[in-house]
Amino acid sequence: MIDIYAPQIVTYDRRKFLGHLGIGIVGTTILTSLPGCHTIQSIPSSSSAAAGKGSYDASTRVMVPLPQKKLDHKSEPDEEKFPEPQAPSKRTGFAIVGLGNLVLGQVLPAFGKSQYARPVALVSGDAEKARKVAEQYAIDPKNIYNYDNYDEMRNNPDIDAVYIALPNSMHHEFTIRAAQAGKHVLCEKPMANSVRECEEMIKACKDAGRKLMIAYRIQYEPNNRLAMKWTREKKYGRARVIEMYNGQNIGDPRQWRLKKSMSGGGAMPDVGIYCLNTCRFLLGEEPQTVFASTYSTPGDERFTEVEESMMFQLQFPGGTIASCATSYGVHASRNYRVLADNGGYYGLDPAFSYEGLKMNVNYSEGKEHWDAHPSVGAHDQFTLELDHMAQCIQQDKAPYTTGEEGMQDMRIIEALYLSAAERRPVELAKISGSDVFRGTEPKEDNKI
């Protein structure tokens, strides 16, 4: 396999490379106004408990819900069940590596809804920013690390695992260092910039006896899981065609996502990977042939190193063809449809957003026609990921989205780039069986 997008070996800490790109880290003096940096200290314990909403655990500064009786008639829908969280001392402790927008806006707030995980440490190249975030989330200041003393986590028993939310090119190094420090790893997607890097990450975790999970949040999200169930059970017939799209209009041309050495590619590994991974997830199969083409607008300074758009096709052994597209140059749109052979199609629009996911079903039988929007409710996708990883660590089970799952996506992405470069279909190694690269199945109640 020709690795036409092989990354350069660059040793950077996160703050250095952002500085080199000319954007730096700004706004640390107004950190408390950033998404996710809520002033947890302001939660009143007595009034909340008196209102029957729950008790306040001062040691962790989180609300612990109390059970309530159902007061409405049985015909009314049940409210979401109150969680049964573990005691803070029993939860899996995470060190969060990188304090970018994803962590501040999504990951750290998700811990507030978690039943099995808690944030205990931060890793950042900006000490002042880390200090303010630690204060907001009641993290002990002694548990703040930088990229140089990262390995000292081996001496901190509070840290069971790390959540790596760094630029793609840094996943490889910081996963291996975490494993060698004796910590389990939950790594953002894409797993790395090459199959070779994925192999080394998997080996490092296996050699250290640590678990490696890739943060494919869609595979834990209930609406997408319902679509997967319908596809596997052929609820509307056999899936013949899948249409998927994920794109957005990316901004600042100096950002790391537009530097090939940092990102490994353009739209495809960043947002296009959702289309690829979700197709594989829905079907439980691995594609046998891929075909792709790329395009970048001439003169657009954003796309001098990476592709603006990619269109690609996946052919699966069961007969399904997936037609997918991704772009960095259009208004945000995220959706898919599964077209079956027994009168119906279904999918999500939006499909890959952090919230607001909406399922669509269109079904015909004779003169009858249904157009419906069923829902299984809204759930914090990052909380679902964190709790799954925490339970797998506590019960010594393989995560559902393993390192091998992440590496398979990277194999296919490399084949897609090869196809686009040589303008021909590319055959993949034949893989038989269902869910070959996945581990422990998450249950509907989020317990394993």
C-alpha cells in the first residue's frame, strides 16, 4: 500500500505549533466565559435538596439525583431514569490531554453527567489556562501537567486513563507515552495519521496491558444505534444504497487542520471519517472495494496542502453500495439515508452533530404512506463514551470501539487517497464476519 499522505515527523508541544501557525492561544483571561467552564462552586446544596432535585456532594461539587415517584398517568411518557452514579472514589479518574474547544465545550461538561468517570487531571501547554480550568472543575492543582512532564503521571494513582484531544499528529506520541506510564487511553478520532502509527499505538497499549478506545461517539449515540439495529434486522428490507454527507465551511487558513503534517489530510480524516465509520457501523461489514476523487478550489489559500472535498464510494460484500461526500468548503450539513428494498428509507438529519440529532423514516405500503420522526431521546454523546470506557476499565473488558477499529478506518482512508491519486478503484483485503474489529457491545441502559 502506498502511503501518499505519510506525515513528516515533527516534535511539537501543542502551544508551540499553534504559535508557529501564527494563532497562539488567546483569551485565557476570559476563560470563565468559554463554553463548558461553568462556575460549579456556585451550586447551592440546601436549596436544591429542599426542592427534591437531589443532594449536593461537596467533595466533587456535583449534584447526585434522588429517586422520584411517577406522578403522571401511565399513558404519559416516562421521564428519563435518574442515574445511579458510583461514589466519586470508585469512578475512573481521567486526565484530559489538551484544552481546545472540544474539551472546553463538550468533554469537560460531559463529566457532570457521568455515572462512572470523573476528571482528575489536566495536561496543557498553557499553565494559566490549565489553572483556571482546574479551578472551575475542582481539579487539584497538583494534578496539572504539561507536555514535558506528562510521563510523571505514572506516579499519580488518581489517574486511571487519559482522554487525548490533541491534533491528529500528536495522537501517536501521547498514546504511547500514556501506555508506558501505565494509563489506559481514550483517543479522539482519527486515531492517527497512518496505519503504521496505529499499529505502534496498539502494540504499546497491549505491551503495557492497557486498554485503547477510539472516540467514535456515533457508535454509542442511541438514535444512530437504532438505525444500526434496523439495518441489521432488515426492518424495511435489505439496505441496498446508503447516502452520507458530512461537510462544513472551515475558516482560518492558519489552523492545524489545514496543515498536512498535523492533520494527515483535509476534510476526509476530520469530518469524512464519520461517513466511513458510520457505514461500517450500520452494516457490521467491511468494504471490499473503494473509489474516490478529490477537489480543491484553485487559489483558495486554505487548501494548498490538503483536499477541500472528497467524494467516495464503498462497496460491501453483502451488496450494499455507500455513496459518500465530505467537504471543508460548504455550509455545514450532516446527514444520511439508508435506502432499503421493501418500501422504505430511514436515516438522520442532522446525523453527526453533538446534539439535536433527528431521525427520519419514510415508508410506503400499497396506498399507505408514512413520514415519521421517531426518537429515542437526547443523550450527551461524550458522557456515553466516557462511561463506556470507565466501565470497560473497571470490568476489564475490551471497549466497543477498539484501536483495531480505528486502524481499519485508517487502512480504508489510505486506500481512498490512493484511489483518488491514481483515479481507479482499489480492492481491499477480504474480511469475513460481523463487527470484526469491535469489542464489548454497549447496552441500551449504558451498562456493560
